[in-house]
Amino acid sequence: PCLAINGNLTVNGPPGTTLTIIDCLNISMSPDVTITVNAGCTLNIIKSRFKACNEMWDGIILNPGSFCFIDRSWIEDATTAVTSEGGAKYTIKNSCFNRNGVGIQVQPFTGVHPGTVIGTSFTSWTTCTSGVPAVIMKAPFAGFRSFVGINIVNDIVAAGSIEVGSSPFTVPNRNRFDNLDFGVFSQNTNTSVRNNRFTGCAFGVLSNNQFFAPATNITVGELPVTSNKGNSFTNCTFGVYVEADQNANIINNKINNGVFCITATICGNRTINIKNNEINQFMINGIDCRSNPGAIINISNNSVRNSADGEAITVKEASLSSTFARVGPGNRTQNVPIGIHLVYLMGPEISQNGAATGNNQIRFSPGASSGFGYGIWMQNCPSASVGLNYIRGDQTNHASNISLFGIDVEMTTGANISENNIWYTGNCIRAFGTMNATTLICNTIGGRSQTNLIANSYTNGIVLDAIPSGGIGPFGAITSPSDNAWATPLNAGLHTLMMFGTDGTCMFPGFPCLPWWFTRTTPPFVPTLNGQIAAVTPLGTPGLNTTATGDPACF
């Protein structure tokens, strides 16, 4: 070997003492040995390689006030490759940390940590250059892959802040975390994670704050989209997982082939912003916020696509909570069985998701296992507002659309469901259970182009299911079916149900509790009562407050 280190090495001396190791590509480390850098001293490692002989060595320890510079080097086979004590500074560039138990261990510190890492890989590969994942650590961890790329631990009440990924934010400066249990594990620390790539990790980024009262902040990615400040996650079981008393900003990340892509849970009465992320191919949850009582949750401008049985956007509480959720504007889904699912929230807003043109709607299709699909699904969300959303089933597969629900609202009193466009679904709007004081107005049922009603494949336009007498009127703002726009269904001559209620349901003031049927094949497309021409104001009649094209102008 170029160099063999068989005993502990300490860099010690007066301030300014420096040890430089350069162009040494075969440094063999004996079991359990360490390199310690004391206060005021510097260790430079440049274009060199450290590896263990038979068993793992114990790595480089930076005592408070010391400095370590690593450039274009390989650090392998250490239980912990670099440990920063008390805020000791490190600068690591264009290097590889491979087959280590932990790549960088950041011990408790206060203030802003001065450590920077750019263009560096944390891997569990056969070699730094092979790209071949392996469970290949040496004893005492033989048979395991590397545990953590960067592990940040703080047990100080005044938690400090640290960056993982530093400027300049360019593609060559992107850090890589590959085939690890945890890419970045942050505990009780204000952490910013930007310009990193995570592949094949159980957790790409895991952040928690379980032990101390002061809230911490986790930032994963940053705008603008073109800045390279976002992160990418591929084949990670959990992409970003945030828990316990934290403000979270998860912005401008790309996540592919995950199981749980973005999760925020038990964060308490904090603020959670999930924006401008692209999620493609996931198994269970694209964006999942649950058990965050009292939190303010903003989810906007995300694209969530392609899951056989998963939920694209989920916000749930275990019981009715003051958690406020605003889902929108600008979220898009495609090829998912559940687009947006909200449970036990007070006054959530789902607004301006999807767009009138292109493929940017809340698009959904039946689940592979359940056979059902929901564009927007709300359960027990009093005073919810659902408006200005574009919801679309599968235009090419009319047979499967019978099991699709455009908007499904259950046990949600005081809801306002207005100005939504719902196309190609078996059931455009379904209301279930107690729905007192609900407004259901100015929705385009079945789809509407800019100037003409278009043929679509719904079976039921509006379904009022098991609603107690008086449950949706007269306390709601509905006056008649003609307050919503109706497109002719695919099978217009088959008496397709446009609107119906179970026994005892009084849908509108002054109208019987009977089904409304679609019979007309020419405009205005308005349901009629029990197959007869109903005494309702046709869409477009003066006095209904419609636009020139016949669309209701509600707001």
C-alpha cells in the first residue's frame, strides 16, 4: 500500500498545524483506528483513497474548532467516515463515501453549521465507480448495506441549522445518495436539503423533532424550478418523510418509483407547504399529510401520476380537527384511482386544480384492486369549499367509467360545491349522508366545451345518497337543477339518471322528493322530473344569471 495506518493518528499542535495527504490511492486502515483532528488544526485529503484491511476502521473525528478538507478522494469501510463534533467545519468536494456505516455524522451544535458537501457520493456499492449496489460492509457489519449518508443529531434546545447541498447549485455539484437505509437523517435540527439525488434508499430524507419543544424547520428543495435547488428521488420506499413538530417546505422535487413519496405526519400546529413537485409511478401515496392537528397545510402546483391503487393527494385526521388544508391551485393527477382525498378537516379548500385544456386535469381511473375511482373525495369535512376544478375520467374507456366518482362528498355539512367541470365519469357528483346547508350550484355536469355541450359517458349526474329529509335543501343555496349545466350523456335515450335521491330526500324547495331523469336530446340539457317536463327554469333563460354561452356566472 501507499500507506498503512495501524494505530490512532492525531493531528495536533499550535493553531494552523496542517496535515496534507495527497495522491495516495491506497491507504490501508487497521481495525478500529481513528484519525483525530484537534482544535486549530487542519486535515487535507486530496486525490487519495482510504479503505479497511479486514475489519472496519473508525473514521475521522473532527473536534470543535478543527477543519477537514476532502477533495476528489474515496473514504471507504469506516463505521463513521467523518464525525463533526460541536460544529467542527468540513468542506467535502467531488468525493466518494462508500461502504461506510455512516458517511458524515454531525453531532450537536448551535448556530449555523459551517460544513459543506458538494458533488459527493454516499453509496453502498462494490466500488466507488462500479454503480453496483451491494450489501458489502466489512465486519462488524458484514452482510449489511450502508446505514446513513449524512446523519444530523441535535440534543440542544436551541437547535442549529445546516445545509446538505450548497451553492453553486449546478448539476456537477449535485450530491448522490445510493443504496442506503437513510440518505439524510435529520433530528431536532433546522435542515435544508437542496440539489441532491437519492436512489434506492429506504428513506431519501427523514426529518424528525421528537424530543424538544421548539419547532424546527425542514426544507427539501426550493424554487425556481430552473435553479437546480430541487432534489430527485428514484426507487426510494419513502422519498421525503417529515414527522413531529416541524414546519416543512417540500418544494420542486422529482420523485419516481416510490411507495410513499412525500409524507408529513404528527407535525402539530405548524405550517406544511408542498409545492411544485413532480411525482411519477408510486404504489400507495403520492402526497400524504395525516395526523397534523391544528396545522396549516398548503398543497399546490404538484403533478402526481401513475399508480394502480394509490392516492395522489391525501390529507387526513383521525377525528374532526382544526387542521386547515388548502389543496390548489394547479395540482394535476393522471392515471390514479384517487386524486384528492380529505378526511376530518374543518373548512378545507379544494380550488383551481387542473386546467380546461391539455392533459392537466384531475384525471383518474378505476383502481386495479378496488375497481373504483374518485377525483375528489371528502369525508366529514364541514364547511368545505370545492370549486373551479377540472375533473376527468377516462375518455377512451366508457365501460370503466361507471365506477368513477368525479366529486364524492360524505357527511359534510355546509359544503360549497360550485363551478366544477366534471367529464367522463359514471357519477359526476355524489353527496352522502348528512349534508345540511350545502350549496351545489354552477357545476358543469358531464363536461362542456367553450361554446357547445359535448357528449360524455356519465350514468348519474348528481347522486344524493341516504341523505336525511331536508338534508341538502332548503338550507342550501340550490334552487333547481337548472343552476347546473348538463351535457347529454353517451346513451341519452336510455333514461339515464341525472339526479336522484333516496326515500325521504327533499332535494329542492318546492319540488317533490323524486328522481330527476334526463330525457332531452337538444339544448337546454336540463333534467326533468320523473320523465316528465319539469317546471324548472331552463339553463340560459334570462334571470338565471348566465353568461352569453349559457354557463352560469356565479361569482
